[in-house]
Amino acid sequence: MAIGLQHHLDHRKPNGDDGDARPIRLALLNGFELTNRGLHVDIPLSAQRLLAFLAFQERPLLRLHVAGNLWPDSPEARATANLRSSL
């Protein structure tokens, strides 16, 4: 199974009707900040790392690949368990 995050994190409606022109925004410089339509979204620290990693990917990735990159020093079973917890 693959997991991914839209590269630009821009969730406007495909027909161009934004409703609200402010997309979901992920800022990573000077700390982690996720906003949705201008409102701050609290994300647990364990999930911030996963969202930041996925934001830089061009396509969906296999879970095992994500787990291996985020927890490279952990055994495969522990890394995939960490990924499940983050999700």
C-alpha cells in the first residue's frame, strides 16, 4: 500500500471554485506550522515528521520505504509500527 500527500498541499476544488482562496499550507522553516484556510491545525509531534517527509515527495510511496527512511536505525517491524502510530 502506498501513502502520499499532494505535493503543493493545495486542496482547492478542481472546478476552480475555491470558496476560500486560502489553501492548506505547510511551513517548515522556523518550526512546523500547518494551516487550513488560515487557521492553525495542531498536529502531534509524531505525525509532523511524517507530514514533512511526504510533502517533499513527488508521488505516493510504499509504506516500507517511508518507514525505512524515517526510522532507519530501527528494525523493520519497529519502523512500520512507528509509521502506523504516526498515521
